[in-house]
Amino acid sequence: MSDTPTAPADAQISADTPISGGTPVSGDDTSLRILSTTDLAGIDISPADVVATVEDAYRTLHSGLSDNPRKLTVKPPDGHSVSYAMLGRDGSRDVVAIKTSYKHGLDKGRDAQHYYTSLTLYDDVTGLPVAMMDCSRIGSLRTPAVSALLARECAAPGARNALVIGTGTQGRLALPFLLTTLPELDRLMLFGTHPDGIAAVREQLRAHFPDRDVEIVTDLRAAASDADVIVATAGAHTPAAVEADWLKPGALSVLVGHGLAPSTLHRADRIIATSEAQMNVTGTDMADADGELPPVDAEFPPVIAGAAVGRRSATERIFAYNSGLVVTDIALGHRFAQLALARGLGTEVPLWR
């Protein structure tokens, strides 16, 4: 999967610039505005802004104002590709959206894979389309924001050491977001096998936290045993597989991609998931010998809203499953659409004319 390009510094549009008016909409009911990868790359938004937007989406979902149905999945028998379709409604923004995701080449290396994802937003007040956009940057920002929120709510008190496994898109963005919600982290570790990816992790970290650096580790077991927070973002072909008995008391393990062995789930003292239904669909590689996944102790929306407990004690080992909820994509996509459309970015397509 290729990484989202970054616009030149002088082309960046600040997300702090005020936006006048309400929900952005296309001019009529015959056209759809398309926001490309390049359009969205020119919008600069800080990790703190992304975290706040995602947190608001979780709180709105928990309040009952939003709808986030279970995602639909199709996958061929040989597993070479996977496709998802997600429909949702954001009740605080009155926006309905459909997200699609298609990944091909799961049986190949990262460079040979193809990944396409899009988000189409509709204004549920006016009934008009807002925009259709490349969703890769939305997802690449939303996911580390969720991991950072999970860490904020579920890490043991006084957590100081963080380990990121993997150097793909999620691995590259994990540390800036973790430091946004847990600024007291002082030891940052990275396990990766791709030199270019390792360099990109360092580049992203220094872009947001110029005075911080990451320690590259090769002994995964030793690093995992020291970590208070582990975020596993690696691809399916990673050699990394942290086992439960490697973890220190109180450790939080967040699974985004790969890098954790099933034992970290099945032997956890507490299990948190952004969505238990989605974990049962997309987390089957973590199933036991009988093909079963353990029940979730709490879902994350009520945890972040304060209606459920994330961590109960300083010593319990927590496993957290981070799967995307479309309401978080909608909220962040709406934020990007506001910023982009207010500046005339995108291309109008007479789709229904």
C-alpha cells in the first residue's frame, strides 16, 4: 500500500483557520465534488485536532445520536484480497456517509499490494451531497488517534515506555499521536524490519516533536517486557509476535494490524474493543485452536464517555482491539471537507446530470 503524499510546506492549509457557515454542500443535486489525495494532502491538521474530532465522534455514538452498523466484508477463498463496505450517520453533524475499502495482494509483499478506499458524504439536513473523497489519509489519521485515546484511557498510571511494532503508515504516525495523549512517555521504542520505514518513523516523530527520538530495538521480547504500552501496526508478513508471558504487569497491548500473538488476547485480564462485532469479523486471525475469540469486557465508546471502566487496576494486562468505526471516518472526513470546500478545492463532476 502506498503512502499518502505530503503537500509542500508552503501549500499546507491550516486546520486552525476559522470556517464560516455550517455543513459544506455541493451547489446542486446533479453534481458531486471529488476531493483527491492531492487535495487532502494540502490540508494541515495537528494530531490534537484529529484526536479531538475522533473523541467527539465516540461520545456522540455513545449518546445514541449516531449510527454505526456492522461492516460488510467479502473475501475470496485464497485470501488474496479483502473488501469492506460501511454505512454510518453522524448525529452531531447531521451527515450520512458510505465508506468502501478494497485491498488486493494480501498474499504478496507490501510493495505489490493495491489499496483503494473512498468516503462519500451527504448532508442529512439539505439532502444534498457534500463530497466524495479519497479516504486513505482519513484512515491513516483516525487509526493512530484511536490508539492514542485507548492508551490515554487504558494505560497503567505512570506509563513511561511505549513500543511500536511496524513501520508502515500506522507505525509512522503512532508515536506523534501517543505523545499527544500521553506526553509523559519518555522511552519510545520501535521494532521494524524496513530501513525506509524506520527512517520515516523518525521523520514523522521529529516533524511533530522535534526534541524527541525513537530507540530502534532488535530484541522484541526484551522490548515488550519493558513496555507499558505496545501498539502493533505491522503487516501480515511480519516476523513479530509478542506473547502474553513477555508482558509486564499492567501492560496495555493495542492491536491495529499484526505483531501480537493470540495469547495476548486470550490471556489478557481485560479486553477492550472499539467494536466487539467488528473484532469478531476482522480479528479471526487471533482466534484460538477452536476458532473462538473471547468475549469483550467493554467496548470503547462507553469507556471514553465515562460510562464504562477501561482499566480496573494498575497491574492488569489489557488487550485493546482497534478496528475502525465509520462514524470516526465521517467526523474526520467532514472536518477535511469543510476545510477543503471552503477554499474551493476539488473537482465538480456532473454525476447525476
